Amino acid sequence: MSHTIKPTSDLSDARWRKSSYSGGNGACVEAAAVGHRIAVRDSKNPAGPALLLTQHAWRSFIRAVAEGECG
């Protein structure tokens, strides 16, 4: 299987959301739906890079966080 990584050149119209569970400690990510993918970025650095995940990868990430596997 071949994967092509395309740069996320323009996320300026993305509607970024931060979890209501974020405790204000600065360790937050923001997410935005971009077509059929989910963009994720560091809330402390909104102009920085963003990851572009498939919906499956996003669900797996959320599940891992909820089950305490990421910390």
C-alpha cells in the first residue's frame, strides 16, 4: 500500500475546536474537520504545524486518550 503525504497548505478557514474538558493548563490540542480528515494542532501555537488525520486515526487517538493510554 502506498501513502502520499500532501502538505496542509491552507487551514485558514478551518473551524478549530478545543475540548470543553481542557483544564486551562496549556496542554491542549485543537481539532477541525477538513473534508474527510481531522486537522489537529497545539493550542499554544496556532500558527504552527498541524497533523492531518484520517477519521479512523482520529477515533483511535480519542479512544486511547479516554482509556488513559497517552499519559
